Amino acid sequence: MPKVAILTTDNLDAFFVYDRLLDDPLKSLGWESTEVSWRVKNHNWDQYDVVVVRSTWDYQAHCQEFLACLQIIDNSSAVLCNSMSLIEWNISKRYLKELEDKGVPIIPTLWADELHEPHFAAAFAKFNCDEIVIKPYVSANADGTYRLTPAAVSKQLPSIMQEYKQRSAMIQPFLTSILEQGEYSLFYFNSQYSHAICKQPAKGDFRVQEEHGGQLTSIQPSNAMFALAEQTIDALPEEALYARVDIVSLNAELMIIEVELIEPSLYFNMDESSAAFFAKVFATKFA
């Protein structure tokens, strides 16, 4: 029986994880699945046919170590999914600029390879807005993400500058549509649509992740959402086994906020056929 490793981390007690929903569908198709932490040392990756990156949700604080682990896996006989090249492309949010250059609409962004105090005033002026959001190029689970008014910038500037002392930053206008409508996620497995959800933040928050109190709802995407998601999938540098396309609205226009190709939650709990569909696509790909 071929073996697939589901790459995770040591401690997921603070997270909602749904990857074990893949075990039975994979088994029914002749695959043995095993969870393995990316932090394990001297592991024999050759024993697996495929390693699928899943809930490695602490990698952002240890980016180089994480990439080194993936390189070891990639050098083994196992197939790494998504591919090393795709993960390296996706790990910095600068990939959004490349998508924009291909005609994919993204949220207007001020890119700061090195963050300096004048960037904040420049962002408020550039976007003509009262609130901005700052986030690191490399992040997960909204780590290091701040929603800021001019007054909040003045108050929090020393701590923010300290946190970003050795980090690049992207600054965007805060979108009230995230509070009013939510953020839409469409899931694609080997470029085939699977399911979609709307993520809405808890009252008083702006982060949509479950870990921050966000609420999830299954949705049927509009034609415009499908068109944007498929335009985005087509613009990727190579096909992804799994992709989560995150969409928001700005002035009634749909835009991409993220394309998650490394360790997105795929929310198999939100669609009863999604885990089986993933397993089918996976088994077909590696038949």
C-alpha cells in the first residue's frame, strides 16, 4: 500500500484541524496516511511516496528551518506537494505583485522591503483612507497583522517598528467589506473546484480565522467569484495539488487578498464531499 505523509507540527492544541478527515477516503483508495511533524529530526522521508504539506502552522516564525526541512523532503524519493518551487514562490506575499502584473486584481498595496516611519503616512495618502492594515511578507494565522488608524500608528509606532525591525511589510487599506460581508474562500484541487466558504470575523475583531473567533458559512460562489478564482488559478506558475483562493470586495469590485498554496486550512468539515474529492484527485494524480 502506498504511503502519504501529512505534514504537520508538534502542537496544534490552539488550532482547528480537519486533515484527519482525509484518512478514511485515502484508505478506501488504497493509500495509508500518517501525520508527521515538520520538526522531527533525522526522519526517513524515503518511506513515503508523497508528502503533503498541511498544518505546519508555526513555520512563519522559523521560515528558514521550515524551508530546509522541505528541501530535505524534496531531495528524498518522496514527492513533495505542493512542490518546492511553488512553496518558495508563495512563501512571501510578494507573489501578489506577480499576480497583479498578470492582470489579477489584488488589494492596493504599498510594499516596504524595509519598513520606515514615513511609510505609514504615505499609505494613508496613497489609499485616501482612515484605516490601514499592515502585515509581514511572510506570515500565517494573521500573526504580526495590525489594523491601524493614524492615532493608533502614533501610539503603537515604537512596538510596531521593533516587531518589523528585520521584517518586510505590506500595507493595505482596511476593507470594511470584511466586517460587512466577510472573506470568501474557494478551494481547488489540481485546478478543479471543490467547495467554498465565507469567513466572517467575530464582533470587535477583523481577523477571519477560527482561532480568532471567526465564523464560517458554506456558500455557492457567484459567477464573478468563479471567474476571478479561475483567472487566479490559471495565473499560478504551475499547477497546485491544493489551492485556496481568498477573495474580498473593494468598492463593489472583487479582488484577491491571498492565494494560499503552502498550509491553508482546506475546511473539509464545511463540505461533506470535499475530503473524498481531495482523496480522489490525489489518488488519480499519483496513480
